[in-house]
Amino acid sequence: MENESGYYEEPRTRKYGAWGCRIFYQEAFPKTVSAAAHTHDILELIRVEEGSFHAVVNGREYYLEKGSEILFCSREIHRIYAGECEKNGYYVIKIDPSVLYDYALGDSNHKYILPFAYHREGRKCFFTRKEALEAGIGQKTDAVIGEWKGGKYASELMLVSECMGLLVSFLRYWNESGEESDAPDADACELIYKALEYIHKNFCNDITAADCCRYVGLSYSYFSRLFKKVVGKGFSEYVNYLRCSRAEKLLLTTGKSVSEISAECGFSDTGYFIQRFKKERGVTPACLRRRLCNADTDGGL
């Protein structure tokens, strides 16, 4: 559905596709916008089958060719442009994170849900064909696509199982590569998950780390250390990251001024907003707006 800001945001539902999973094939003409900038809570995996594409995620660009895969975690703003080949197409696998609750039962569930619930700088989500196969992710993607195309009896049940296997392959890759090796215990993960939910609901307001500490019932020093360990960013850095992501959507989809967007995203000072935005995206808000508008109009980057 479209929200008040105009950008497309998919609703989260436990009846998303086949018991929380949806798969389809997307084709695109050369040099066209395959997917305009949008965001959603749904986890989304792209596997290129033919041609090439450019994907932009949170301001970073990736080049995808046959066999390449990229995972979009919850709430990541992303857009996709087709390359110059005559035929361009990719498989889309969408998974509602809520199905993880049904599989990750018990006290450890947040430990497995957190990596998909937010963006962490440095966590590898883009893989070339060779990297995907070496990591075991490519084979799991093949299994999901094969089950979807096969259309056998009880395929809905099997699709959910195969999709969970695909997510597990990412978790194991991150764990074995050391990206999640310092994960805290289950109780700590549950508290940080609660904090993240609070932050995502209130980041456009004047919230502080002290507010979050009171909400989850932790001391300031312990919360600060734990939050940085789990999320990979400090509290203020993460809040500014969310605000800049929100600002990017508004810059792309509305005609509001930079100062209006600054205030709407929770920044009390426009100059500070411009400074933070440039640090996050590498360009000023006005420059990014011109670049994005030209890209969506021309069908290129």
C-alpha cells in the first residue's frame, strides 16, 4: 500500500503467499527501472537468471549478473535497474519474518530473528554466483526455486521448509565467517529486539538512549555496550541511520524541502541533518534527490 509519503510499502501479514512465502519471476526491458525505491518488513532475496541488474540498497550500489544473489533485510530501502542486455530477469523470493517465530521456538528465537530484522554494517548480503555456491546459499536457492516450479502435491509445506533452509544458510554463513560469532545470549537478544522495536516506532521523535534503557529495564552503561555488540552501531548512530533512511524516502517521493524533511525525520537542526546524511550516503540530501530523480526518469543510475 502507499503511505502518506507516497513511497510503496508492502504490508506485513502472516498470510503472505504460501504460508509466509512468495516466489515469482520478474522480467525487465534494457535500461529500465525494474523496482522503484520501496521498503517493507518482508525479507527479499533476488537471484538473477538472465541479463544484468544494478541494485541500490541504503545508498550503496551492487552489480548483479547471472547467478548473483542479494538479500534485502527488513526495512531496507532498495531499488533495481535493468542492465543493457536484451533479456533481463530474476527470481524473487519473499519471506515474512514472522514465520521464523514458528521455527525458532523457545528462548533462543530472537538470536536467529535479529540478523534479518535490521541492517548491520559489514554483514554480507550480496554474493556473486561463485560466492553463493561456495557458501551453500546458491544450492538452497535452487531448492526453493525448484520446489516452486515443480508444483508437486503439498508444495506449500515444502516451500516453507525450503525457505527456512535458505535463511539458515545465511545464518550459518554469517556465523562461520565470524560476522555473528560474538552474538550475546538469548535473554540479551530478547531485550535488544525489544529495544529495536521501540526505536523503530519512535526514531522520528526526540528519543534518547536513556529513554530506551528505561523501556527495556537496563542500566545505561550495560545497554550501551550490549546494543553496540548486537547491532554493530551505537544507539545514536543507529537512530541517525534510521532517520537518514527515512529522509531518503521523502527526498525521492515528495517535494518537501530539505529543512521540512529534516524536522519530520527527527533532526532539530538542518545543518546537522545535512552533515549526518552526507556521512551516511556520501552526498548531500539535495544532490541525492537530483541523482535519484534523474535515475528514475532515465531508467539508469
